Amino acid sequence: MHSEALLGGEKDARGLRHKFWKDHKSDWLAMLLGPAVSVPFAACYAALVCQSPTMNPYFPIVLQQIMWTQLAGGVLSLFLGQFVTTTNMDPLVAILFGQMAHRCELLFRTEPQKLFPHMNVLMPLATCLLGAALYAVGRFRLAGMLRFFPYTVIAGFLAGSGLLILSESLNLSAGTDVWTLTVRTFVSGEGLELSAAWAQLLLGCLYAAVAGVSRDLHTFGTPMLLVACVSTSVAVKFGSSGTFPPPDWFLSYPEPVEWWAPFAAYKEGVEVFEPSKVFFPELIVSFVTIMTVSWSINTLAIKKLVPLRRGIRQCDEQAEIQSLGVTNLLLGGLGCHASMQSFKIPMMMKEVKAGDLWPWFNLVMLFWIFLASPRAIIQTVPRFLFAGTVIRLASDLIIEWLIEARHRVAVNEWRILTATAIAIAVNVSAGILFGLFMTLVLFAIEYSGVTGVVKSGSLQTYHSNIERSKEELAILRQHGKTVKILWLSGYLFFGSVCGAVDEARKCMEEEDACTVVLDLSLVPAMDASGVYALMDLIEEMKAFNQQCELVLCGLVRRLDLALRNAAENKGIQALLFHSLDKALEYCEERLFDRLTSSGVMLLSRTNSLPHIDSCGTIAGMVQEGGTDFAGLWSQLLRREILELDPDGLCVGVLQTAVEMRELMSGQVLFRRGEPAHEIIILVGGSVEVTQPSDVESGTRNLHLPRHHLNEEKGDIYVFEERRTRRARRGAIFGAVEYVASPGLTSISGGRSDSDIAYLSTGTAVGNVQLFALSFERLRAIEKREQRVALVLRTWLSNLAVDALLAKRLPSTQASGPGEQPFDGLRREIS
């Protein structure tokens, strides 16, 4: 058994070795594919940095610095980050460093020998600052703020970066500025002498086009195309005895450079560096901001393309950005340039089914190139091939973010995107500010068309929840057109508030208008322009007509305070109400007072038609007069008593169980959620009935923006808690709860009165007198007096029918003389 265990162990070991070989048998290809991508980018990067005449002689040392950057970045990427990748150079960084070199060249034009030492320190210093910014973005999880950048700015930035890279890479391919080349060819007539430059430019563009096609055909299409082009160049050069291609078709690398040259140059730069001379805050801040945004976006893209390290199940973008920041902090400290994660090399390694050890093979090749110097490669590969590689990258950015974006966004947005891209190509910092400005202008124009007044009406059709008599409702229908109501929606700012003010002004100018109500329930916020536009409208209305009023309602606490402070500052009186219901109540009372003072006599005010509302409370139908229980119940149950109890005995029986109470203003009669245990009949005064809006709508409006609310200080939306009615004399509370609770014909089954709760809250407005009948006493009476039970149950049933009919017909439908509401309709149905 011992030997069997040994044999089993050897078999398992062989299986593990076989699996390891199968998983990593393609990793060695990184020694070919890695340099095929990184070396052209490194050469093009160094050439872009050294385009100025003073920097151009230092191209070999800068290229060696880039090789050192790729080597150091490859080592750091083995231990930092979440992806199986290495680092690579970004042409946009080279262009920005090239702009810094141009600034330094102007500064040191009398001392050109100081240019390179200062740039040799300035570029690593900028890399350290970029690393610190990336670390802060990841550490404090600020990358999510990119979501607040408009699409036109992000896409315009990427497309503009493509235009900028394209411009510089075309210059590199031609060996001179393309605009200057064009002028000299077609204006100065030097076309023959410049034919070689035009040939290289066309070959660079042709290589970029063919590289795109070959990449689409096969993953290794680009490396194979590069190998084929280099082989052709070598063959042609050998066949022509070195006369073609001519030397000016290659990047200048006259003398070999030792591998330690970057360290010696960095040491020299540190010794002579004068920070005060090369302090370019606007360039440094622009560089750090632009690359932080660009690489944060790049990290989100890499997440979809590059495999994760072994053991990491899910990518944390913020942690990856933080790791990228640490990488660049260390690279800057080592005298290197800024470097980001590579996604092209991992994608190719993924296609050959490589494992997670290929970065080590890539590192070995980078180390060998760094020690041996890339001079032989530079002298073998024509300049247009290096430039063509970057032209392909720039073309991809332009096609994806500019050309194809035309089909993804609206025409106006695409125009702003295009203008932003062009502005960024001219000046990166100014281009981003231009894009933000134009996007805000478009937003203001577009949003002002969808906000403002969304509905209008008048007091003829929209009333408060105050219970009104038929006479009062008829007056409101006849004269309610003098009160105009406008519902506003959306964020009111300098653009959208103008339309709302114009609509209110039109209402004010109507001949019969005396009050304009603006409902701001669906306005989450308002800027200073909106606040003072409303104040100016109040002043304008007073100047136009002293009797004309502007009423504002539906205000959260923040807007209420802002408007009150603005009104106090301007010395005017603003009519502000928390809800539309309160505002309509004020307008109704003002209308009644105005009509009374003008000679229109109002009749005695009785309660509205009987109905059962969503809170289960009942509005009775009683006349003004005495407060005795018998008279009140005789009116409420008049129809049922005539049919079922002609002698009126039930009223006397119920009177023995009633309890008279008086409450002060502000006291709560019943509270939502508390168990119902008595029927309450309102004898004098009025009761404010409130409930959350979800009782009727079934949903709460929690999806609306709430960041501007301070709920600890009572800041709520007006539609989250609202008045459903102002109950007056004759209103009954608890009757529906009584019917739903265990009664004469129901089997309790262990239930108690606490199972039935009030659906609303009732608060006394002024002094209130009421009658109270406890459920327990009523049940005892119903058990003893079956006639009383029959009258009560019939009365409640009739009220339920009236409530259903009221939903189908206007509540103000006229009844004949002496008829109860809906009696005519009942006869038709019968």
C-alpha cells in the first residue's frame, strides 16, 4: 500500500505538470508579440517628445528612458493592479510633454544646453503628480464623478485626443509639419523637392489603413504586417546597397547609447534643475487633469478586455485606478515617464490561449532590449511605420467617438461634440472648458422646453378639500375662472423660469383674472434667477392691478425660506402656502369675500353631498342650527328612519350611549394607524383630515431627487403628506371601521377592535364639539334592538352606494326639490 501511494503521488505530479504546460505553453510568445507592440509605441513616443529642434538630438537618450520606463513598469505591474498585463506608453502623454518642451525651448533659447536637463526632471515630476492624482481618485472613489461629465464632453475629449494624436503622428511620418509642407508644396512651388516627405506621409497613412484591415482579419494581423513591412524594407535596402530607403526616412540615431545613459542624464538634471524657471502651473494642471480623466476612462474599458489575476473574482475599478497611481508615483521617483496599463498585448496573448505567466517572458525581452539598446531596430524600421502605428490608434478614436457617434446622439449634441473635439485638438484645456460651456448652453435650451408649466386650470374645475354646500359649489363654477392655476414641473433655473413667468403674465393680463396660483409641488429646486424672477412677477402684478395676486404653493422648506427671504429683502409681501389645497382654500375664501362685498349674497353654508372618502370618513348632510344629538341624527338618518323606523325610536336609544366632548384647536381626534374604538360625529367646528399620498395612489414618489431636502427639519414633498379634506359639521369618523370590525353577524375568530385602524389623522381646527359612540356600547344596543341594527346597517350601505355613484358622476349633480342626492338616479336604476 505504501508503494501504491507513491505511484499515485507520482501520477498526480505528472498530471499537474501536464496541466501547467498546457496552460502556459503559449506564454513564451510574449517575447515576440510584446516588443512588436511596445517598441513601435516607444519609438513614436520618444519622437513626439523630441520634435522640437533643440530636443531632437536627445532622441536616443529619451528612447532609452522610455525603454527603462517600460521595463520598470513591467516589473511593477507584476505586483500592483488586478489585471494580467504590463505597462505601455500613451501618445497623448508624449504630445503634452512635447508641448512642455516647446515652452522650455522658448525659455532657454539663450541657454539651449539647459533644456534637456530640465525636461529630464520635469517629466518625471509631472509623472509623480499624475500618480498622486490617480491615487487620490481611487482612494476617495472619485471616478464615479465621471458620470456627471456630459457625453458630449467625454466623447469630444476622446475624439479631440484622436485628432491631436493624428496631427502629431502625421508630422512625424512626413518628418516636418504637415501644414508647412502643404504651404511649401502648393504655394511656394517646392513640390518636387518635398516629394520624399509626401511619399512617407502617404505610406504612413497606407500602413495605418492596411493595419486596421489586417487587425480585423486576424488578431496577429498587425504584428505580421509590421514584420512583413520591416522585412521588405530590409530587403530593398540590401538590394539597393543602402541607397534606398534614404537615411532621412529613418529616425536619427547616429551614435550608440549606453544603457546607463538615462540615469546619468537624470542625475545631471537633478543637479542643475531650477524649479522657478520651469514652473508652468497651467501646463502641469492641464496635464494632470487630462490624463487623470483619460486613464480613469481607460481603466473602465480595460475591465472589459483584460483578464483578471488568479484569485480575483471581480474587478474594483477604484482600486485599480489607485494602483495605477502608485505605479506612476514609483515610476516618477525612478526617473521614468508616465505609463498606463496595456490592453493590446493582453488581448493578443488571450487569442493564443496564453496563461498568466506571459508578463515574465515579456519582461525578459524588455530587459534584453534595454541592455542592448533599440538602435538596431530604429535604423531598420522606417519612420512611417512607427508613425503609421499611432495613426491607426488616432483613427480608431476618431471613428468610434466622432464619426460613429453621429448615429448615437442627436444632431445638436453631435455638433457640440465635433466643435469640442476640434477645440481640444487646438488647445486641450480650453477645449474641455469650451465643451462644458456649450453643453450647458444646450442643456439650458433643451431643458427649458420640457420644464415650466405642464398644466393649467381654474377654480371652476379645481377646488380645495373643504366641504362646500351646493350653493357654494355653484358660485365657484360661475366665478372660479377669475382664479387661474398653473402647475409647474422640473428644476426652475435661469432658462426654464422665463417660460413659467410668461405664462403667468398671460393669465394676469386676462380681463377677468384676479388671482394666479403657481403650484410648485413638482419643482425640486430653484436657483437664484428663478427666485427673483418670481419676486419681480409679484411686483409687476401689483403695479398692473392692485387687486391681482400671485399665490405660490407646494414649496419645500428650502424654497419657502428662499422666497420669504427674497420677499423680505425686496420689501414685498409674498403669499406662500405649503400645499395647493391650502392655496385653493385661501382663494375660495377670498372669492367669497369679494363677491359678498360686491353684492352677491351667499346662502347659508351646508355640508357637501354625503360620501365615503379614501380614509373611510363620512361627510353627512345636515343644516346649520342646534347641536342636540336627536336633531343631528334625525337629519343624517332621515331616509332610513322614514322607511324603517317611522316612530324614530332608534334615535332615542342611540342617545343613551352618546358622550359629548369638546376639544381645543390643534388637538388630535384620531391618529392614522391607531385602533378605532368609537364613532365620532362632528357637531361644531372643523377637523383637518390628512393622510400620506400613497393611500390613494398606491405608490410614494421616492424616485424624485431628494438631496436638497432636510428631512430631519421636516422637509418633505407636499404630496407625501396632504390634507384630504376639511371636515365640517355633520362629518362622521369611525363608521366604516365599526362596520369592518367584529359585529353582530361576524365571527370574531380571535380578532379584536385593534385589528381595525384609522386610515387618516384628524386634527381640530379651532374649538371643536363632537359626539362619541363607543363600538362596545353600539354592539350591545344592536344585540338588544334589532331595529336599531337594521337602520344603522342600511344607512351605511346607502352611503357606500352613494360613494360609488359619486365616482362616476360629478359630485355637484343637481337633485330635485326635497330629494336627497342621487334619488333621481336611484329611481332610474330601479
